[in-house]
Amino acid sequence: MFRTVIIALALVAPVGVATAQDIAPVISPGQAAEGIFHRSVAEGQARRIREGGSSASASAAPTAGQRRACASLPRFRAELGANEPRVRKLEGLCAGVGL
């Protein structure tokens, strides 16, 4: 009995090792390529932000909503204070669109 169990294990063990190598990858090559693409897009956006914004937003005329918000900037400064982070962010945004 012991001998037959050992022989059976000896026959099955190499098959188990060979099939363990055929496990499918966690992600497919298409998913890996998609991740590389998205990473390159994100790096490009980060580089444009570091360099001062994209050319498309800098050349476009301010919208009506941007003009209204920037026109309200003095009122926000008076109500919230000039050091309020939201006011400072609005100042930066208005400067970014040329208002």
C-alpha cells in the first residue's frame, strides 16, 4: 500500500509542477498596455501643469462664469479675508485666464 502511494505521488508530482507554470498572468497584455498609456497621459498633464498650464486653456477666452467669479473677487476678499485659501485659489485662477 505504501509503495503504491509513493509511486502515485512520484507520477503526479512532475505534472503538478509543470501545470503550476501555466497559471495565467494576473493582468493581460492589453491591460498592461492600457496602464502604460494612462501613466504617460498623466505624466504629460503633470509636466504641462509644472510648466505653467496647457496652451489650450491659456489661449481660450474666459467664459461668462469665469468673468462673474473674477468680478466677485473683491467681495470674497472683503467677506472671507485675503488669506483665505479659497480666495487665494480664485485669485490664481483669475490670473490664469487673464482676468
